[in-house]
Amino acid sequence: MTVNIEELLAKVPTGLLIGDSWRDAGAGETFTVENPATGETIATLASATSDDAMAALDAACAVQDEWARTSARERSDILRRAFDLVHERAEEFATLMTLEMGKPIAEARGEVTYGAEYLRWFSEEAVRDYGRYAPTPEGNLRMITVRKPVGPCLLITPWNFPLAMATRKIAPAVAAGCTMVLKPAKLTPLTSQYFAQTMLDAGLPAGVLNVVSSSSASGISSPIMADPRLRKVSFTGSTPVGKTLMKAAADNVLRTSMELGGNAPFLVFADADLDEAVEGAMGAKMRNIGEACTAANRFIVHESVAEEFAAKFAERIADLTVGNGLDEGVTVGPLVEEKARDSVASLVDDALASGARAVAGGKKVDGPGYFYEPTVLIDVPADARVVQEEIFGPVAPVITFNTEEEAIKLANSTEYGLASYVFSGDPNRMWRLSDGLEFGLMGFNSGVISNAAAPFGGVKQSGLGREGGAEGLDEYTTVQYIGIRDPYKK
């Protein structure tokens, strides 16, 4: 299906969704969105102010009680209709994501499938939000627990997965009976704007979901989080910003879900199937151009197979096609903005200056657009910045280890604890590594493990809480206990 880009952009709302209508920003302010493959402006959107943010919270609070009383089946049906609509509009969503974020169109189509699954999963979970019943151990009370919606939520989404990060937060909030204010990333708001309209088209009542895109993230989050009516904030983004939001959340004791930075290790043992490991490495590193918090950041490879692994990996990396993601056959698009490309280049230059060698890539690609060559580095010092910091780009540094204990120590030598990957032919190693690795996610002989049915989240400075799975619904509910005197006990 070929999408007419001008017609598609005309369908995307460019205002603020507050209550029952899309409207201009109160101060008439705007901001622009550009295509990172060309540097050209593709849309101009209303830029919400603090007053607009409060109007959005007012709209959410006004309908919270009524929305909480809707039946689980009604909420489930809305989510299921939204799932169907996203699939009907799949090529439009994929094209929007590629236009504003740069990922290859094939990967954008994959994100549509992945993101839509959160709508289907939570449409099914909505009717299974169970409490429990039991007598107390002493036998003098009957205990009933019920789950209730936590209340109005602020949802702040990142730029790298514009659809999936919105569905992963909005779907469980809808399922639980919470109203929302959504603040999309300013680099990639178009997908969220179109998705919000899709939710309305699916029958979501006015005021349940409000959208305030803005050039100022703090201008939206600060006043909303200071208001005692807000009951939860869910944020996906960098650890420094997450810490700032957690400090603000403390003042009103808000429920928080924080999915923050990552520095994922990719461990390859001597008994691994190297072809399988390279295939896994391609998925773990190159998915989304490496711009993912789950992206493999450090390739920790047994010294006996490191040279062979790096050579095979570099060969695969060198075969990738860099270009505009809208062109069929392109497998590596641009980084999201010039600053992102310069950051990746700085990490690689630092590693090369420290003695590392590039066996593939290693340079910027001339513009227009913000492209960087897919890169494999070897002989990387363990203290190089490219090993210590989150790369968020198509660069794979390889370091070596000798023993399993050393591999675990290297993997854990980071403040982050989101994703990890292990490739080995020994199934018993899976259990030892899962015990030893300090990460919320572990892929065993698999480089892509995200799934709507699985709990997603990290430990240490990678965040708090879980998204997806049954656990994802719990994040938007609170438990109430009712103690009933047992009528048969004196």
C-alpha cells in the first residue's frame, strides 16, 4: 500500500486534545517537527503551555469518577476496536513513524504490530482485574480485596518508539479505568497525535485521554505534578530526567512507573552457536538503529571466540544499507537529530583514541540527514566511554572475558539494570546467569524479547515498576481491603 504523505499529514491533528476537542495552544505558540533523513520540516504543532496542561488535567479529573464506573467489558471493547483500527491504518502509522523518527519502514511496520498488541493484551486483561476473598487466619473476619483505578495519570513518552510507548501506557490505563494526560516527545509527536484520534474513533469518551504536545516538557509536567488531584506519573526516558520527576512525585506521594536508561550486556560464551549469536546480536543492536533502551550496548565475548564473532558480526553489519527509511531495502535510517549523531560520533572517536579499532564503520555519513555508519569496535578498553555510557546508536563495542564469573562481573559493572542477553549452549548456564545478572530482563539465545504479555522494566538506575503483562495493569490500580465480621463467630 502506497501512502500519500501530504494526505496523511493532513489527517494528523496538530492541536491539543483537551476534553472533547482539538484546539490551539492558549498562547498560540507552536513548534516544528522535522524529518531526520532530510532535515526538512514536516509539520507545525500547537505547543502547550502550563495553562494548557492544567486545562488537560481539569478535563481528565472531570470525568475520572464516571470513567472508573464504566464496566470492564466496555473498556475492553474500546481497546479491541482501537487494536483493529491501528491495523487498518498500519501503513499510515508506519509512514508517520519513519517520517518523524527515521527508522526503516520495515521496522516501523513491525512497531505497528508490536504496539497494537498492547491494545489487544490489555483489552483481554481489563476483564480479569481480579481481587480475592479469604477468611483471616484467626477466623473472625472475611477478607475481600478489590482493585480500583489509581486515578488521573500523567504519561510521558519518548521519541524512539512513538506508537508502542504510547500504547504500552495508554492501554493499561484505559483497562484499569484511569483518565490520562499524555505528553509525547517533542521530536516525534505526530504518531501519538494520530493514535489519540484513533482512540477517539474507537469510542473512547471525551476527557479520558488528553494530549498536550509541547516544546517544553517541564512546562507540562511541573504544574500537573504539583496538583494533588494527579495520582500517578509514568515516564520513559533518561535516568537524569526520571530522577527529577521522582523528586517532584515525592511531594504528593505519587505512584510512579519509571522506565529509564540502559547499558545492556550481550554475553557470548565459548559454547554458543556463533551464527545464532550473530543473528541475535543483529536484533539486539540494530533494531531501531540502536536507539533503544534495550539495545545491546556492550558485547562481552569469551576470548576464545571473540575474533571469530567480531568478524562474522562485522560482515553482517557491513551488508546493511544506510539511507532514508522510506526507501524500500534501507536497513539503517538516520539518527533522530544532529545532537544524537554527534553524541555517537564522540563515543566512537573516544574509543578509537583509546586504542580501539573499527572493523566495520566508524564514521559519520555525509548529509543531508543525520546518518552514522553501523560500526563494530574491537580491542575496546573496559573504561572507554562507549562501554560505560548508553550509546543509543548503531555502534557495537566488543570486549573479552575468560571465566563465567568475570563475565558476570563485567556485565554488572554498570549503574543500569534493564536488559541483558546471554548466548550459550549450556541450559544450566541460563539459571546461573539469571541468578547472577542484575537486570530486569534477560534474553537467552534471543536478541529480541519484548512482548506485550511480558513484564518490561529494570532494576538499579534503570527504573521502577513494570509495563506489559499482568503486572502492567497492576501499575494503574490500587488495592482496597474490606474486613467483614464473620457472622458465625461470636
